[in-house]
Amino acid sequence: FFIYFLIIKFIITNSMQKIKNRAKKKIKLKKLKVSDISNEYIMWLNNPETVKYTEQRYKKNSRKDIEKFVNNINKSKDSFLYGIYIEKNNKEEHVGNIKIGPINFNHKSSYISYLIGSKQFTNQGIATQAIYLIIDIAKKKFKLKKLFAGVYSMNKASRRVLIKNKFKCEGILKSSILFKNRRYDSMIYGKIL
């Protein structure tokens, strides 16, 4: 049993180190500014396929709406929006967003949410890396002790991304989501930092 435990520990430690190494090389998070709002970004938020597992699917987003949202987040004392950037052709390309907040500073906890908007960068481990980096920010910058993320039960890719970052399913809200005229569960994942 002890040898089995050591092997599992080695595998988990090794896979987290690989994620860490890829994150250092491949992506970075930068606080999002209004000047980062591109036409492509607006298209992500209005693309039904991109936002199908988010509450954004109920909205039509104009440039003005997005600018207002980014400005409000940047004025907030408890929510922070980061752009996910990847280096491509010696330039940084904005491929998604990750948000931490609202932070409950009394309990040292927060929700996170994320979106890879650029379809050419989905299924490449970028969300996994972004979550790894936001965990680091949560611990070092905000001194948080707990993170949460809400996921539609049928969003298997998002659930895998959380599990790769050692989040655990802590709650299921039965039949709380209406999606394509069917009821689905909403799942709450958590990670102690």
C-alpha cells in the first residue's frame, strides 16, 4: 500500500510540475483593460458555441456593454479580471479571460470563472494553465485559503480542467440549469489552498 501511495504521489507531483512548466512558457495573465477589448473579443461573447455553458448565452454584448463591465471590474475592490495571453509570432494574443471574485476577504475565499474565447486555442490545456496561474495569484497576492468554481454538469471539459488543478466536487445543485429544454445539475468545485 505504501509503495502504491508513493507512486500516486509521484504521478500527481510530476503532472503538476509539467503544468507549472508549460504555464511559465506558454501563457500569462494580465489585468484586462478597456483597450484590450478587440472586435474578436466581442465576437467571442456573442458566439453561442463559445458561451453555451455560461450565463452569457442569454445576452447580446455590445462594445459599450463590455467596456462598462471591464471598467466596473477594474473599479471593484473584490473582483479582478485577467486576460489570458499566449505568445504567437512574437506577439501576445488575447485568447480568453479568467476572473477571481467576488473575494470574501473575511473568509479568505472566492469564486473563479474562465473562458477560452479563441476557438483555435481550445482543448490545448490553456484553461488548465490559466487556473494554475490564478491559484498562485489567489495565494500570493490575495492570501486566499479557498477557491470555488461553478460548472454546468454537462460541461465535461471544464470539470476536467478543475480536476487537473486538484479541485474537488463539493456540491451538486440538482436540476438547477435549463439547457436546450432539458434540466441539468449545477456543480460546485472547491480547492483548499
